[in-house]
Amino acid sequence: MARAQIVWYRRDLRVRDHPALHEAVASGAPVVPVFAVDPALTDGPAASGPRAAFLAASLADLDDALRERGARLIVRHGDPVDVLPALAREVDAAVVRWTADAAPFGRRRDERVRAALEGAGIDAVADPGQYVVDPTAVETQNGTPYTVFGPFRRRWEDAGRGPIHDAPQRIDPTADVGGEALPTAKDLGQTKDRPDVSDPIAAGGETEGLAAARRWLDSPIAHYADRHDRLAGGTSELSPHLRWGTISSRWLEARARRLSGEGPLAFVRQLAWRDFFAHVYRHHPEDRHREHQARYRDLAWEDDPEGLDAWQTGQTGFPLVDAGMRQLATTGWIHNRARMVVGSFLTKDLHVDWRHGERHFLRWLLDGEPVQNDGNWQWIASVGVDPKPYFQRLFNPTRQQQRFDPDGEYVRRWVPELERVPDKLLAEPWRMSDEQQQAAACVIGKDYPDRIVDHAEQREVAAARYREAGES
């Protein structure tokens, strides 16, 4: 019998269209699926209560799917550098396979694991599977990486795609492999100080992910081009499943491309953005926590703990900003348009370092992962891979609300204090007269905070700071 092959699961928690699992099964060897509970992640700075709960549910669903096919998920606690060689010796494995990572931490970890395995005479193979296109497969004609999305996307459209694999019908397991119980959310980093959200936007697992994806592809995607900026709805809400690999981005792209119309094309463009940030960080790992644009690395930031706290808790007095931050704290997710507005407000109205926002999002987001989170924050702070000038990212929260939540459905859902405020004043409740405040049962400064800054004034301050940094 052929020697066993280990499939190391991380952020690819599915059995369908899983290249590493497919290759292991196709080899005809016994397959050992394993998940290592790594203390560097469960107890490290990126630990998250909401993601711990989503991960625990996803692992349970994965174990069910593997058991249906004759195998099961083996769980071990410890550093993968120690866990994987030990497991390989235990089961006499010839190969350990995993899905390649683009994040700086993941790549460093994987190289350490590779060195340990190869030092023990075990093959280490990183297969694709997290992205539509391998982040290393798209290059300029000169063989250099892209730092601008438009040209990247054009080359990305023409890049080769790997095949889409069905779930295996049967997985031959290795008998008598010791393992531990499936981890709970607590095992994965959820604590009193890192709690779950009360109403998560999505439940973990491939079963849930496929159901959500099929609902999206069945009809709503047709309206995506027209509705994706609509704050009260219009997006897929699939980002948690893409982040954890409970659905395959390659499968999702292929299914979307089968459909006609502008909606599916606009949605595929967002998948390209996801691949773009992976491409950037694959080639520029130093960008993690450091501005891509050198000219803005000395940008002046404010030390404003009160402003930061008001922003984090949704108490800024700007309804759209507060709605977005409360949605995040309640669901572990925030609408993309709201992400841009709250990010602009933190960095360009409060002048707080974007890294504070990035860390706060990483704590709460179900889809939080360094490559996408960091890339998005640098984009909105105008310090990343974005050729547009900073003043095109100075979002006015009042105008954004009037444009993308004109009927107030989104704001009133997340900021119920404003439920009875008249539509024409909902984006600027501080303009209500005393009589209007009484009639709306919303006294500014009592029932709802007064705005903590004047946007017009702070816009000028931000512009001056960016000009000064860019000219120095």
C-alpha cells in the first residue's frame, strides 16, 4: 500500500474543490486530514471571538463531511512545526499537503513547517486553493508584480484557472490515528475579553457557505451592479465563507461567469480585488502594518483615545459612521460602503492612525484576515496601492448617507435612537431644533451624541497633513 498523505487544513475548510485533498485522494494512498490548534493564532494578536466561533462551527461541519466519506478530521494542539512531522512519523506519511497562503505570517509559518518536514525526509507540497488565480501567477510583461488594480485585473482575466474538483466520493483513512476532540470556540481563542457577536451575519461551515452562495447566485447577483453600494442590502455577504474557504473562490467565480448581465461581472470584479491584495502582499510582505507609499510613512497622526473610543462604540454623532460600527459589533461584518466611510472618518476626520482601525476590525470581523483587512485599510487611508489622490478618499459621511441610505433604512436599523427623526434631518440630526428633538424623542447630547467633530473643518486639516507629508 502507498504511504499515507496528510492534508493540513487551515483556511480551506471544505471538501469540494479542494486541490490538496483532491491530489491526496487521487494518489490512491490513505489520507489523514488534520487541523492543528496553533497557540500563535488562538492566543496571538489576531485572535478573535467571532472568528473562533465561526471556525469551530466550520471544523465540525468539515468533520461531518469527512466522516460521510470514510475519514475524519484529526485534531492536534501545538505548533505545526512540531505537530506535523510527529504525525507524519506516526502514520508513516510520505507527503504533507496544504493550501498555499499569501499572508506574511502564514508564509513564514509554512516555510518553517516545510523545513521541518523536509529535514525529516517528508515531502511538503503547497497547492493552490485560496484564490481564483495563484497570487504568483499574474505578473507584468517585465516579470514584476502589479501595484495598481486596473492593469492587474486585465492580466488576471487572461490568467489560467485550475480545474474545479468535485468532492471525493470516498476517502481511504489511516486506521488508529490518535486525535483530540474537535475544538470549541473557547479552545480557538474566544474569551471573556474576546467575546462572540450577538447576531453573526453568517454561520460557519461548508454546508452553510454553499447554501448561501447558491441563494446569491440564484437571483440577487443579477442586481449587484446596481445595488452593491446600497447600505440596506445588495451585497452577497459571502466574505466570511471566502475568508475561511468554506466555499471555493474558484468555484464561485466559475458559477458567476455562467450568468449574464452586469451584476455577475461586477461581482467577479470584487473577486479580482481579493486576489489583487493577495498578490500585493505576496510580493510586498513588508506592507503589513507599514504604508506601501513611502511618502506617507511620516504622516502626522493624532493620539485621541476619546475619539477612538467614540468611533469604536458607534457614538460619534454621525449616524452612518455609528450605524456601521454598531453593525460590526453586532454581526461581525460591515457593509463595504460603510467600511469605506468609517475608515475615512477615523483617519481623515479624527486623524487617528489607520492601524488602530485595522486592529479593531481584525478583532471583530468574521472575514477578518491580514491581507484583505490591511489592504483595505491602506486603501481608504490613501497610503496603499492606490493611484488616486488622497482627496478622493475624503468621504463626507453626511453625503454618503444621503446617497446610499436615502430612506434611512440602514441607519434606523442600527441607530434606533434616530427612528423618529425626520428623513430630511436624519443625516444631520444636530440640525434639529429643540422642538424637533422633543417630537422625535431624540435630544442631541442626551439620547444621541452631538457630532464630535465638524467634517468640513477636519477635511481641511487632513488635506494639509497629506500635502505636507507628500511634499516632504
